[in-house]
Amino acid sequence: MKKYASKLLRFLLARVVDDDAGDPPVDPPADIGALGDGSGDDLDDPIGDLVDDEPTPPVSARRGDDSRERLARLEAEVEAAKRYADNLRNSQPAPSPQADPEFQREEERLRASDLTDLERWQIQSNRTLRENKRQAEEALRHAQDVSDRAQFQSKFQSDPRRSKYADRIEQELTTLRQRGQNAPREALYYFMLGKDIAEGKLKAKPKAPPADLPRGRTPGAKTDVTARGGKNEHQKRAERLANINI
């Protein structure tokens, strides 16, 4: 440490002497010689001595430090981008329903200064007609939905599987209507049923064995019947004429 301090002081004093060549020389402090080794060789290349005293880190270590710094910067940028996206998503308002161009045009006309009473009446009448038409269409769709549901549920007794598919059909119907589509429940039921059968989710129930009814004993042969066989007409006539003299 003392050697390093001595070299540093000598380097600084040498710079001062070079810059102020016209000034009288300044004697170094008395303790400089005590700190150093007293030789003049150290002043020949003070910069090289200073650099040589500190070991240079290897290239692999410097590359490792640079990689860690770049990785830290990338992680910080990713985190900042994520926070920005979250803030942007939270700050965006909910999408507003699509505006009616006809309604906007009527509003602009109602704010006009040259609007007449007849035009105002026409605008209000058109709005009333459109609202009545919308309500009529909504009532018709509701009536059709009620009729379709009643028709589908009326067959629960004859086909118990319909009740098991009722919830799935309602969910699928809600999804279709959100897309602007519609389908009868009967068609959805047969579609889901056929799909389940094709995928092997439904299996036919085995037929129940026939009921074992008591049939009783089979009647046996009569005991008073002889076992001899019957005679033909020729044998019967011979027996009748056996004891008759002809």
C-alpha cells in the first residue's frame, strides 16, 4: 500500500513539474523517500506501474457480468411492459353499444335552429313506430320460445332422456343467441343425442329376460288304454266269422 501511494504522489508531482517548467523546482516532502524505495526507476513509467499493480479481470468474467446486466435489463423491461399493459387494460372503458345512425341523424336535426314543428312531429312519430316494431318482434320471439320449450317438455314422459339433456340444450341455445343465431330445442336434442351415441357415451340397455311363469305338469298317458295296436277291417271280419259254419 505504501508503494502504491508513493508511485501515485510521484506521478502527480511529475505532471506538475512538466506543466510549470518555468517555476522553481519544488522539493518533494521528506517522507516521500521514506515511503518509497529511493530508486528513480519508478518514475520512468508511472502509468504502467499503476496499471500493473491492479490485476485485469479475465474476458470470461467480463462477459458473464455483461450477460447478467443484459438479463436484468430485459427482466426490468418485461415487468414494465406488463405493468403498462395492465394499466392500459384497466383504464379502457367498457365497449359501448353500437349507435343507431338514424337516431344520431335525428338528434342532429332536433338540435338544428331551423327545425319546424312538422319535422319534430315526424321524428317523434318515426321513433315511436320503430320502438313499437322492436317490442312486437321481441314479443314474437318470446312467444315462439315459450311454445318451443313447452313442445319439448311435453315429451318428457314418453322419452325420459329429454329431461337429462334439458340443461345442456338451454346452455347451447343461450350461446347460439349471443351469436345472433337460433335453433329449436328438438333439433338440438337429436343432435346431442346422436353425437353421444356416435362417441359411445350412451349404450343400449340389455333386454330383460322373460318372466318365469309356472306352467304346471304335463299330463301323462291314460293307464286304462291297452298297448295293442288297432286291427284292420279284414282281421275284424275274420274274427266274426271264426265260429260260424258256412
